[in-house]
Amino acid sequence: MGGENMIDLSFLVNENGREVNKMKTSVIIVTLFFLSCLGLAQEATMTAKPQVKQGEKVTFTVKVKPAPNVNGTVRVEAKSTNGSSVINADGALAADGTSTNPEATIPLEGPTGKWTVTNVYFIPYAADAKKLTASNLPSFEVVPRKTILPDSAVVELK
């Protein structure tokens, strides 16, 4: 391994090689870890089926780069054209993973017509979401579904 990703922490020890302040050292190391997580999974590309019925799942294929070195979730946000509905499709992404299939269910009464992906995020476990630069943001069409719901029931004691 080269030293291109190394961070000089020599300021945390005195001339005798002892830590200057253990609390300060711990805070700096934890902060550096989370800052390094924010630099992960910076780009995403995706695809989706062109048509989905109301009440059914829409599934996206999302590819990120670079591969993160921590586990997390990829979230795809999509909005209906009229802006009245938003869905969040989530898919787990393991450390060193580059592809996931986030899913969400279109509301049964969700608006029909064109929906567009508006944002993509990587959410490391136990950290804040990072908005990704996304290319090829797909649109899909939500089509009507003829829904049959029960209108009566018989209840018996067992």
C-alpha cells in the first residue's frame, strides 16, 4: 500500500512518544473516520422498469462508485410529476459493494402518470446521509390498477 491515503497524526504525541491528550486523540480519530465515510460512494447510476401499477413495487438497480468501506443503505427518492407523492426506495449496500436494488411500493391510491427520480443518497450505518451525484436518473410511469377490496366479513368465535 502506498501512503497516498495516510493522515499524519504525529501532532497527537509529544517528543517522548506519549499521547498528548487521550480524549482529544479519540475525538479526532472518530471525526476523521466519519469524514472519510462522507467521501465514499460519491456517484450512482441506475435503471428501473418503465411501468409500475399502483400498489406494486418499483425496483431500481443502483451502481455506486467508489465502493464504500462501510455498510450502509442506498436511498432513491422519486416524486410524482404533480409533486403530491414522494417515495423512498431503500436497498442495503455492504462494505465493498457496488450494486443494490432499492425497492418501494407505489401507494395504492398514488397518482398515475410520470414519476421521476429526484435524489440518491448513501446512508452509512450510524452516520448522516450523503447525497450522491447521480447520472441517468430514470423516470417511470405509474398506471392505474383495478383494485378489488372486500366489502363484507363473517366473524365467528373459535
